[in-house]
Amino acid sequence: MPARLKYGQQSEILVPVDTSCRLTHYGLPTLAAVADLASTVQTALHHPRDFPPLAAATVPGDQIVLAVDPQLPQVATIVPAICKYLLAQNVDAARLTVLLDGAAQAQLAQLRQIWPAESSDAPTLALHHPDQRNDLGYLAADESAAPIYFNRRLLDADLIIPVGCASWTNSNSTTDLTGKTPVQRSLLYPEFSDLAARGRAINASLANLTKSPKPLKSAKPPKSGKAPEITHSPDWLLGVQFCVQVVPGPAGDVLAVSAGMLDSVCQWGADFGRQAWGAGLRTPVPLVIAGLNGATSSSWENVVLQLARYLQYVKRGGSLALYTDLSVMPPAGVLEWAQSGFADEVPEVLEREKVPGWQMAKILQNAREHARLALASELPEHLVSDLGWHPLVEDEDLQRLCETAASGCVFHHAEFVDLEPLPQPTAGRN
């Protein structure tokens, strides 16, 4: 039976089975979804990890903000369950705010259906707009002394509760505000920071991928899967101690829920996520097909980050196909590099001149040298070709791609799949 590869917001494609290419599928967890999600959330709040019951952490008059991850599944069940728990502890609805990313219009619409504007027990539903300076306040300075501004509701809150997805993939680590010390991915940064800080954080993540990796002697993961220690993170500066996290399932459902002390819950999420979404792939293959879902598939930054993750699993000279719903033009650096005919020296020039997107140009340059790239998107077919990708438009395009390889892997929900780093070749001895 053909497998359906879902990608984007609501798109899917049938993965061919009648070819000589032997395809192995990953990213389809067999764990059952949580049956009674609302009850499970409230139980997690009453019996949190390494923390007293949430009710004991609040006092009358507290200004409480739930900072909601834009990727949170089942938002219409999880957020009301948390609010119901807090309201039962005599928290004043007028002092309870649900803060959403400004682009999370779907989440806002779902919550407005549950809490009409005239509802007396409704929390305040607020959107974070990173470009509205009056809604922001100063938090700290980064390594270049540039200011980082955060949403004022978070700065003024007595209790901040991040509510989001657990992190376990090797693309979910970052650095502290110095840009040097590795830390677990912040639950609030850069999502609820200002526009400039968001851009610097994304550029830093991309720039890290342009650096040559240190050789690994083996592909064995850390024994405990322990996340890096949290040091000088924005969460710490904001006084965040408690959080709620879920491990998403493959159908927009939830596999598990936890709440409690920030470090403990992040560690739980990393361990459970790897167990549920671990691929266990040890060697590169001739063909990798990856479907990106939700917001992960709609921005060049995220698509290039995922490309860098999966490229190591493609044999040199093989093919990497990404299924996305990209519809925006790439940044200037990528366009200039493509217009130069993919000249080898151009990415270095773009870096020196700090042209926006220079990091992506360098990553794409390395990718083109390693493998053939194919892309399904909502961009014009000629533009995809001009950017150096083979456009995937019809079902037959994937069929033909599969016929070029003897074997390959299909990654469903590719943004969630946990990939173990493969060993890099070590330098020869003198």
C-alpha cells in the first residue's frame, strides 16, 4: 500500500512503491496518542516534575502569562485546560494572559471560539508583534552589545508559563546571549523578542552550520541524551522556572504531556522525544525524501536548516528531495549567488559584505557540491530551477527520482525526526 507523505499545511503526495528503489520510512511513531488530553494536562499541573503543585506557586493578584509556542498542537484543548486549572485556584481571569505569536492567527481563531469576547472567565488573548516597539521592553544585550527587547507582558509578569513542544532534535540547541556558551533551546527566544533580535538569532543558527564540524570518532549519542546546561538564557533572565511541554504526534495529536521545573521538563522532553521519534539510521543512502510540515516548511530559514540536517544522510552524488509549501522569495544573498551561475567565490564575497542570506548561500553551495537537490514548493517552477533545485511538481517527478537510486529513506514529519550525527572523516596521521 503506498504511503502518503504529508507536508506543508495540508498537502500530501503518494510515495511510489512500484519502483526498484527500496525505501525505508521514518517519522511514523507507533506510540498511542493521549486519550483524555485535558485531564492529562491538569494532572501534570497538579503533580509537576521537581516542583510543587502549580497552585502553590501562585498568590492572589499575580499577573500570569502563558507564552504559547506557535507550533503547539491541540491548542484549543491544552491552553483552556491550563486556564481552567488556574481559575480553579482563584486566579483572576483579568490577570491571566495568553500570549501568542503574531503570525499564529489559526491559534487565535481557535481560542476565540472557546472564549468569546464577552465571556467573564476569559483570559486576555494577546498577540506578540516583534515590530511594534511600544509593546516591547529591554531585557539584555547580546554579544555585540545590541539590545534585545521582549514583549512587555512577559517583562511585567509575576509568573510566566511557557507552553510548547519539547525539543530533542540536533537542530534545537542554540547559544546563550553571549553567542558562545551552548544552551538548551530557549522556550521564549527568539519567538517573543524584537524583530532585529529574531533576525540575529536565526542568522547565528545558520552561520553555525557554515562552519566545518569537528570530526566525530563514533556516531554514538550521549548516553543520557542530556541537554546542554542552561546558562544565561533569556528564560533564566525572565525568571522562568515552570513550563508545560508536549511531545507532538504524527497526526496533529499529542503523545505525552509534562509540566514542572524547567530543566527537568526539558530533559524529559528530550528523552521522550528521542524515544518516540528516533530514526536509528547509521549510514548515508543514495536518496533522502523529507516532508516538512507547518511553519517549518514555509520559510527559507527553516527549510535550509532542515536541508543541513538531512544532507549528512545522503551519499555523495545522491539526491535530497524536500517537500515544502515555500511561497516566499529567497533572501538577496541566495539570489545573487544563483545569478552568478553558482560561482564558488561568491558566497565568500557575500559573507564579507554581510549581504542578507549569505549563510544560506554557503549552506546551499556545500549542499550542491554534495548532492542533487529537489524541491516541492509553491514557487514558480522556473525560479526553483534558477536557484539550482530540480522542481518537484507532478507525482511523476518523484517517481522518476526514485528510479535513479537503488535505496533511500523517506522522512515523514521531518522536523520532528531525531537524527544521530554521523561520524566525520578524521585527518590522516603524519
